[in-house]
Amino acid sequence: MKQQICILGSTGSIGTQALEVIAEHSDLYEAYCLTANNHVEKLAEQARKFKPAAVVIANEKHYETLCSLLSDCPDIKVYAGAKALDEIVQAEPIDMVLTAMVGFSGLTPTINAIKAHKKICLANKETLVVAGELIMRLAEENHCPILPVDSEHSAIFQSLVGDHDNEIEKILLTASGGPFRSFSLEQMATVTAADALRHPTWDMGAKITIDSASMMNKGFEVIEARWLFGVEAEQIQVLIHPQSIVHSAIQYVDGAVKAQLGVPDMRLPIQYAFSYPKRLPLSGERLNLFKQPLEFFEPDLNRFRCLAMAYESLRIGGNVPCIVNAANEIVNEAFRKDKCGFLQMGDVIAETMQKASFIANPSLDDLLATDAEARRLAAELIR
């Protein structure tokens, strides 16, 4: 029997590469459902190629267009809206859900998939950033495995295989440093969205690429690592590694360090999440360690204050990471639309952290309310 996969966010970078993995191993995997937010033509094109049982377009205004584009594919059911996303992940035939949606909107579909006992292949950062404690508790209660898809967290997970019972001294979380790694604060003050979108290593969506440039993306990965691997913030060390060859590492209590290395190719962590504990053949470039040196640098938290704020939010706890995430989504979009400067993003996030209501032990409803409040505050600060 082929494993049935639901891809939340199939038209994005992770989703399209996941479909490449499915195509390469079509004897093992099948796309049961594909979803997108706005890219209706690309979703229809994917549906025609992979013939899923269902497609969902989250933005309901595109529903009629999608129906029209797939009018000659009567076997593909077409749905629209956030509620449809929450419901489709619970479909009985689905074996695993790849959560590749970007942003806070990925939270509730992931929760519903966990409650339906689906294997979660997690590529949506915000799920654990916003609700890490809640998500990990639900996963344990529902005996639901969460397999990381981010290259860094997959590398940590791969480095733990065979050593799960051994104590971790610290996690070494690598970062490319983005396009502004060597920029001064004065230089950063004048960069544009076009500058920030030129990532030196990875081909990612616009939102994540901007987050990488500000290093908020790495801050979110610190928060994710805390929940995925049960360590404290002080045990997670970020290393700037421009070559993006060492994807991350574990240092154990005896001083031994285990790392996962490879060329930058997101298909590998996607496929490993699908196939774990097995490793399957994967086409593509192989790592050549004779080709280039491996360099590591300490991040400057004065220049990359978004990374510092992510650490601070994790130490404070409660709903503060949710506040940071919501404010970041607002400033990220504002920067892309030239309504906010690059350094101003950090200013707005910091002020939103101070102004938003603090809740020490938030419920899901509390987190939904926090998200709304923080978005409103951040938008007002930008205006």
C-alpha cells in the first residue's frame, strides 16, 4: 500500500520539492491532498499531474477559478477556506501530513492532524514557535510522531538516531548568515527587500528569505529546537556557517559531536521525514569535502537583534513567542511592501513585546487572541 500524503502548502518551495520526492518514489508515496493559499493556477497544474483525491484553496475567492480549472477532473474534489484545511487533514486515508504552510495559519490544521493521529512532517516553524508546549503535549497524548523537515532540525534528529537515550550537552544550530552577514548597522539601515531576497545559499519563499536576512528565522529555529529536543535555550548555540554544508550538530556530555553534512538540498530532509527510519535513494549532487573550507562564526546579536529577541521570548515563555511571531509576520510583510525599514522591523517587534498582554500559561484560545492583539499593535506601530 502506498503511503497517502497530505501536503499543506504544496505550491511553495517545500511543497514543490516534496512532490519531486513523491514523483521519484511513486511506488511508495501518493499525494492524497494538495493545498495552497493563493497560487490557484499552480495548484491546478499540480493536481493534474499528481491526481490527488482532493485539493483545497485556502483563499475562498479563488474557489470558482479552481473549480473551473479542474472541471474536466471529476475525480478530484475541490474545497476552499480555512475550515476545509482543518477538516481535510483528518481524512481517514491520510497516513502523514506535511505542514509546509507559511505562518500562523499552519497552527490549527496541524493541531487537527495530530488529534487525528496522523504522522506530522513539520516544516511550518510557527506551529512550535507559537504553541510548542501545547503541540508537544498533544503529540504525546495522541501518540503522534513529529518528524522535523527543516534542514537544521532534521540534521539534529539524524544526529540523535541511535543516541536518543544519551544526554545532550548542547545543540549546535547552524545558519548561513543570510545576505547581510558582514554588513554594518549603517549598511543594514539602507537595504531593500530586493537586497534581502537575494539569499546566498537557499531558494526559499519570500517571507522565510526575509526572516533569514534578519536572522529571525534562526531565532524561530532556536524555539523549535527547544520543544522538539527537550533542551533549554542556554543549550542551543547558533553558529554562522556560510557554506551551509554542516546542517547542524549535537554535542553530547562526553564532548563528542555528531553532525549531518550534505549539499543544500531540501529534498533530503523531506524524504527522510517521509521514510524514517529507512533511507531511500535520492538523485542529485553529492557532497565534495575537497571543494571548499568549512567556516564557523559567532552571530552578532547587536546587529541581528531579532535573534536576540527570539532567545528572550523563549526565556520569558508563556505567550511571548506568539507575540514575537505575530509582530514579525506584520513587519516582514511591511518590509516587503516598502512600508518599513529593515532595522525598523526589530524596533516594532520589541515594542510589541512590551505592549502586548502577557499570559503565563496560554490555552489555544489565548494564543489566537494574542496573535490578533500583537498583529494589531505591530500594524499601529508601523503606521
